Amino acid sequence: MLLPQDLTALWITLKLASISTVILIVLCVPLAWWLAHTRSRAKTLVEAMVTLPLVLPPTVIGFYLLLLLGPHGFVGGFLERIGVGHLAFSFSGLVIGSMIYSLPFVVQPLQNAFASTGTRVLEAAATLRARPVDRFLTVSLPLARRGFLTASVLSFAHTLGEFGVIIMLGGNIPGRTQVASVAIYNHVESMNFAAAHNLALVLVVMSFSMLLAVYVINRRFKVVGVAS
Amino acid sequence: MTIAARFYVDRGAFVLDVDVQLPSRGVTALFGKSGSGKTTILRCMAGLEQPDKGHVVFNGEVWQDAERFVPPHQRRIGYVFQEASLFPHLTARGNLRYGWKRTPLAERRIDEDEIVALLDIEPLLGRYPDQLSGGERQRVALGRAMLTSPSLLLLDEPLSALDRERKREILPYLERLRDELAMPMLYVSHSHDEVIRLADHLVLIEDGRVQANGPLAEVLVRTDLSLSADAEASVMIEAEIVEHDEQWHLSRLVFSGGELWVPRSEYAPGHSVRVRVHARDVSLTLEKASGTSINNLIHATVTSVVELEAPTHALVRLDANGTSLLARITRRSSHLLGLEPGRTVWAQIKSMALLD
């Protein structure tokens, strides 16, 4: 059975994954839209930057974020001065860290989805009297729904497995910033393999069922005629 | 009631520079080879593309000038793309209603039942685009555009992605839109057949410029254009069915220049039809031939003789009591017959196509 502090860690993990995924999706829609439609030269640079978290060691991301968000950092220092308090070792800091860590997993599926819709159907919608916002809501969004599903699940699952960024940025405060992956690490450190096994199994089952759900749903969408 | 349009688009290798006045009723064909700029003109007309310099006034309503650019969704146009661009996430019915829902009540002149009946799409309504054939998709796209009750329907080679059979399936529907709903259309095409069958007015585009602009029958017989130098060169004759000959399976038509026998038409006497006559199917004799297998002999006067680019051929333009004909013959024959303006001849028409 799971220990009480493990349940808490699991709860924090799920909360962290949900919150950062929701905010990330909202912020990435305009970015992905721009990347899918722009002919600007800056596109290549932005794409490389968006992909960077995929190849950087998570400890590197965590390290810079710690400097940036900590009491003496550019952002953290500013927040201290206006009385909000810095973000190192806080749940909010973890949300920011997770968002950067999962950025490529959200931007790429959305960008592909918007790009594969093409401009033809949007032009058709324009000649059918739909305003730009209307076209986005009634044509682009529904046609990109597979992209949204993929992006959400990848971001959520990726955040579940996050370790390096969190250990650097959030420390290991039970009840506040201790997530499941860190709790497993602690159990192994203290040679409590049984507890580590239980928590690890929960993560495996959760991640697998989410991915399975995505593949099943994507297949169903295809049958309804939304593929390509 | 006209459309005045001026567009200038500079894309380096390609420059479009046109300034045209078009009738805002009937079917106007923008005709030219691929790459001539006709689709760009249509897209500028719709506002899908913004020319470097441009100006469009539709029946007195300014769509574009130096200060204004009315976006496509405010232009009251319908647009049918080359390949059907139906929304894949909506059924045929959902597609049809997309524009209709966005058309203000006061502007709705055409309703769904009318269009569904006219285009025979009732059985398709519940299906998604990927469950429709190419021709069916194009019919739904046509209906979808019509349901915004447009003031002008723009069609960008709507049949070019379809095979021969499917084309034959759609053409009658376009004729019904033209005849039953009196929908003004701008029709981009590179097919002689479609243009001669549908258009009232013809704009010939070459290398981004307008070469000719006028009523179809008049432009087709101009001997100074590339159109008549083409092996496809032909004229359009408007004729009326007078009677059917059941024994020989023929129909007799009359037009200003005489009468024509064609394969039996399904239309009743009194119906007017278009006939396409290729210049290469017309031969000339000085005397009325007797003992010929050719049924159609028309007495006509030579109005001009032009030497074609091919060193062997000449194009003779004839007047048959108000109807112009073209004959593509060898220069040698022209010389031997002594053809010159004013000379009367008999035109023998070997074959022709009845288009309606």
C-alpha cells in the first residue's frame, strides 16, 4: 500500500501536471499558430529555442531557473521587491519549471496540427462570411483536436516523470514540493524498496493508460473523417 | 451593372497587370493557359489575395481602392475552389449550412431545400467529405457557396480535378445555376468546351495581361488572337431546334445563316441550343456541292483570310447572314480557290458538337 506521504506526493504530482499542462496549452496556441503560418526568418530561431528543453539535461534547466527565480535572480528578486516573494522551492516555481520542461511536447503537436489544416479551408471559411476569430474557432480548432489531445497527454505524462528540474528548483519539501519521482528516489536512498516499488508501479500504470487512451481516441477520430 | 477591376501584382518572374470592365450578369469566363494569371485575378476579386495595386468596384460598391480593402468575408461572394475544400469535420449538411448561418437574414435569397433539390444532394447530406466522390464534393461545395446568397459566384476551374464523366455530371448543374437562379458567375477555365458551353462573355488572359474582352461569340471569331490559331479554334452558334427526324435520328436546327442537321437532341422543338463548330471541321467549296456525304452546307461570304503561324495553314473568317464561322484550310487551297474578302463560298461542316 502507498504511505500517506506518498499519496501526498502523488497528489502534488497530479496537481503540478494538470496546472502546468493547462497553462502551457493556452500559452502555446498563439505560438504554435504563428510557427505554423509565418514566413518570418525568426521562425527557425524560435523553433530551435522551443526544442532546446528536449535536449538539455533537466539539471541545467533547473539550475538556470533556480538562479532566475531565486531571491537574487532577475525574476525572483523583482518579485521579492514587490512583496510577492521569490519562486525557488515553491509550487509556483515548479509550475514554471514544468512548463519550460514540457514546452516542445506541446508546441510541436499543435504546430503540426495547425500546419496540416492548410490555408485552403480557412480561405473557404472566409468566403463563407466567417470572420478571422470565427474561422479559428470553427475550423482551425476542431481540425487540430488530435493535436490538442496529443499535446495535453504528452505534457501531462512528461511532467509526471519530471525529476531533474524539480530536484534543482523545488528541493524536496514534503507536502509542498515533493513529487512522486522525488519520493521514489528518497525511498531508494533509504533502502525502502517496497515503498519505491508501489509508487513506481502507480506511475507506470498511469502513464501507460494515458498513452493507450490517446492512441485509441486518435484512431476513432480517423474513422470519423478528421484525419488529414 | 458592371464590375470594374484593376490589379497589379509583381512577383518578379510573373507580372499581372489587368484593367477590365466586366458585365455583372451572366457567365463571364476568364480563359487562358495555366500560369497566365487568371486564378490570381479571381483571388484578387475575392480579396483572398491583396494585389500590390488594385481597385475593384462591384455594381457601384467599392471592394478595394487606394484606401479601402474589404476582406473576403464582407464581399458577398461565393467561391468554388479547384479541388473541393469542404470542411472535413462537418457533414455535407454542416458544410452547406456553414455560410448560410453566417448570412444575415435580410440577405438570404436562396434556401437550403431549393439548393439541395437543384443540385440533387439530398442523399449526401449525412455524409462526411471523405465519404463523397470528387464530383459529389464539388456539388456540395457549389451548394455551400450558393447558400450565402452571393451577388457574384467565383469559380476557379471547378471541374479541372474531375475526370470526363464527372465533368459531364456537373456541367448541367452549373447551367441550372446560371439559368434558374440567374447567378452571375466569373468562371476561370482553360477548357474550350466548358467556356463555349457556359459563358456569355469571354476574357482572354495571356502572360498576366488581358488580350481580349467581349461577348463570347465575338471573341471566338477574332482572327488576331491566339485563340483562333489554336487547333481547338471554334465558333459558337446559337440555334433553335425545329424538328426531329426520327427515321435518321437527327434534329434540324435553324440559325441566322441557315439550317443544320445534328444528331437527335433530347430537347423538344423550340428549345435553343449552342453548337460548337471547330474551324478544322469546316471546308469550303465555290459551288454548292452535290453528291456529298456532308449534310450541312452553309452559304457564306468571306470576310477575311489570315495566314496562321503554321506555314501550311490559313484561317478564313466567313459571314453567314450575321453568324460568323471560321474555316481552317491549307494556304494552298486558299490560293487555288482565290479566296478574298467579299467572295461567296459554301461552307461544308463535317461535324459539330451540340452543347445543350
